[in-house]
Amino acid sequence: MELFDLKKLLKENSYPGRGIVLGLSKDGKNAVIAYFIMGRSENSRNRIFVTDGDSMKTEAFDPAKLVDPSLIIYYPVRVYGDTTIVTNGDQTDTVYEALKAGKSFEDALRTREFEPDAPNYTPRISGIVNGKDGSYKLSILKSANGNGDSCERFFYEYSQPVAGEGRFIHTYLHDGSPIPSFEGDPTRVEIDGDIDAFTTGIWDALNPDNKVSLFTRFIELETGKTETRIINKNA
């Protein structure tokens, strides 16, 4: 599988939607996480990321303009023990509760489907990261070629991550009407630089009109120490 430049991929796509990047820093010392959101409507763009302890949540930037919170207000990031969960919806809580109950990432997501936002049927993308060894999993739940009556569930496991590499999955292939869902396996991407360079590189590459917020986190595998960055367009 080809190793892609993440920044180049983002610059060439005006609307990948929401995206997750998981991987390992180039020096092999840190698990790496990125999650970004984009928006076309006023409601989707009216958001910011806010930390809540180890977790991160979305909030309305201007509460007076909030129309429908059901698919845009949620916790993208939660931490359970050594496991960090990152998703593009309220399935973060589904995974969190399943892990607490001794169930698996896969068990949790088999109870969920894509978002009920016809005709787009936005995929649910999810990931978990082990803060001890950097191993990670990704998943996408999507409609069967736009068929709202059929859900396809895909799971990917990376038990031996490679330093300087990660996997990138996002909700949409590109802009459109309806918006076409992501296709294929998560994209193999290069991860380079410290957390600030990584964060700035992603933010600067995202479409300036459509980008909304970005979250990044480095987890030092030896100590469990975390560094987090958040950038909100609505600063």
C-alpha cells in the first residue's frame, strides 16, 4: 500500500467531512491521534471543540444559532484506562460503556449504524488507541452504496504499528449532493514532526471555507503522559 502525504491529501480534497488519523510518531515514542470536523451548513459550522478532563466534546459556538444538536453535539474523545476512544458521533459513549462492561470495540459498534441523515447517510467512523503499545483499531459503518436499509460494518486492526506511519479514515470521498461515502481501506499516511508541527500541518491543509475544528493528541508510550492541541476556526 502506498504511503501518502497527509497534508497533500487534505489540500486536494475540499470536503472529506470528518476525519480520524491514528498512528505512531516517527521516533516511535508516541501514539498519535487527530480528529477534525468540517461543515457546509451554518449549523455544522457553529461548533467548537472543548476539553473536559481527558475527554473532548463539541459545543455550539453561538448557542442561539443551534438548530439540531442530535448529530453535531457529542463527545468525540473519551478515555477508559489505557484506551483512548475517538469517533465522529455519540458512538464514543457506546464504545466507552462496552469497554466498561468487558465487551469489545467490535461488540459495541455492531449495535450501531450510519447516521440517519438521508440522503447522505453519513458513515460512523471510530477508533481506539492503546496508550501502552500504540496499537490501534479503526472502523467504519456505512450504507450499502447509499441504501438506507442496509448497513455495512468494516473493522481494521493494527497490532504492530510502524513508527512514522498512520492510517487515515474520513466520512466522505469528496464534496457532492448527496455526498459520497468514504470507500476502501483506511489510507496509509506519513506522520512526521512533533505535535505542534503535526497539528499545524493538518489545520493549514484543510479547506479554509469548510474546516471547523481540529483535535490532536500525542500519548507517550513509556509514561502515558499526554499532550493535546485544539484549534477552532470560531476562536
